[in-house]
Amino acid sequence: MIEDLVDRLRLLRTPGIGPVTFRQLILRFGTAAAALDAVPDLARRGGGKTPLLWSRDQAEREIARVEKLGARFLALGEGLYPRLLAELEDAPPLLVAKGNLNLFDRQSVAIVGARNASAAACRFARGLAHDLGQHDLVVVSGLARGIDSAAHDGALETGTIGVVAGGIDIFYPPENEERQKSLYERGLVLAEMPPGTEPRARHFPYRNRIIAGMSGGTVVVEAAPRSGSLITARLAAEAGREVMAVPGSPLDPRAQGCNQLIRDGATLIQTAADVVEAIRPFESRVRSAPAAYEPADAMNGDDALGLVQELLGPSPVPVDEIIRLSGASTGAVQMSLLELDLAGRLDRHAGGKVSLRPA
């Protein structure tokens, strides 16, 4: 087991290998060890330089650091991994978790909103989280200021999960240190980044996809247009989850995002009962068997690589479109994309789209 974790960590931390590429490699080669052996040849076939593979020593040091922090790794495809999150194409191959893993056995709902939220919105979020706990729901949020903090506080006694943008041991914002420590003891904290990673702006959208992906639905309590909370709501919609919003005054800019979501079809939320009704269809999926890697079709990119390169350009196109236009099998196209990806010649975009990097 520890050897497999070392191999998974080496593969994931290798530059240029993200969640989608990691998944494709495991689908093709079965194990992380076999994928590591194949990476150099795949990169050469794609016309690029071999990525510098992470060393065994580096992986073992990170594992030791996680253990010293009292945390543990959760691997995609294994029993303890969050069921709904595993359904995402770009689900994190590894998560670092500290706290009560039994919370994964219950249905969860995300509550997000403005960092500079009004006192009334914070009070509502705290009360909503408390009431959802009475319905045996776990509240997921991002341990940020404002609505996130209020949601965690309201659900601390009944069950809450905080997803951080940096390392599991980093307290951000600093004033949330005691709140995060409370979740270690009485809730659960998840991180995708290695320990010691300070959160950067680019990390937050990745954090948001975890919040949205592991929850049956996302409730936005207060959010300005183009805010991070609306990104979480969009990611929830793309994942096929319920999007819910609390209406606010048209005179308050912090309510414009929520009102816009409702106008565009989000479920209007006034009470916990509204939330329970909206996310009920997801309950059976949470309690089902853990999602594992599905066996891949035959993947041979030798004949398809040239066709795929001709069809790709700087503008993102859906992978399904490449498969249709090339006439090649799904496995062959995926293999070609994998080779180009490992060669550093492919960009992957949201919605299953890809583009060729300029030479």
C-alpha cells in the first residue's frame, strides 16, 4: 500500500501531470508504477522532452510530513475517497485529510458567499448551517472570511468540512487559525496542495471545484458579480449538482450575484427545508459503492497522433469533437492527447476541451 502511495505521489507531483492526465495514465497502464515507467516514452512520442519525474525520496518526505501533522492521504478510486467528488473528470487524484473521515458517509451541501458579507447574511448562513445539521447534512465550505466562517461555525456541532486552498497546515486567513484547528478536532479539513503550500490566487478555483464536486448542491448566500462564489456555483452546475441561492436586496451590490443566479434558474432558498428537498436525489449516490477507475478501452495512439494534431489548434475544442472528426477510436484519441500532454504541447480546459500550445 505504501509503495503504491509513493508511486501515485511521484506521478502526481511530476511537472505537467495534472488530475486529468493522471487519470488517463492510470486508465491506460493500470498502476502508478507502470505509468511512471511509460511517461518518458510517451513524451518522446508526443514530440517533447521527458518530464523530470519526482523522486522516491521527495515522495517519502511528503508522506512523512503528512503523517507528522496527524493527517493522511486519500486516493481516488479507494474506499475513503468522497463518492461524489470521484465522479468529476478532474477529481484530485490525492487529497490530504485531517479530522473525522466518517463525515464522508453522510450527504453534504456547500455554503459559500462573500468574504465581506453583511452581518445579516452571516447570521443567515450560520442559522442555515445549524438547521441543515439538524437534518443530518454535513456543511462544506472554504474556511474563508465572511459566509464560509459563519457556515462552519453554525455546523461545527453537527458536522462540517473545510476545504483549504493551500497546505493542510497553513492557516489562511490567519485569523481563522483557531477555527481551522477546531475543524481538525470536531470536523474535517481537506487540502489538495502539499503541506507548507501558501495559497495563491490560482489555487482557489481548484479549491472551489472540490467544494462543489463533493456536495449534492451549493448554496450561495451573498455574492457580488464575478466573485469566487459564482465560480463555485458554475462548477457545481457543470458537475450536474444543484445550484441554490438566497435572494437579497437589489440595492445591495453583494446580493447581485445571488439574484442573478436565481434569475438564471438557481433554486431560491429561504429555509433548510428548501435545501433538503433540492438535494434529496443525490443521497443514494453518496451511500453507493466508491467510484473506482474504470477499465480503459484499447488505447493505441500510433495511427491517430497525426490526425489529432491536424485537428487541434490554439482554440479549445471538445475531445468528443476530435474523436468524431478523426474517425479514430476513443482510446486511440485519448492516447494521442496523453502523448501530446506529456510532451508539454497540449492545454486542457474546463468542460473537457483541449488545445494545442503554440510551437
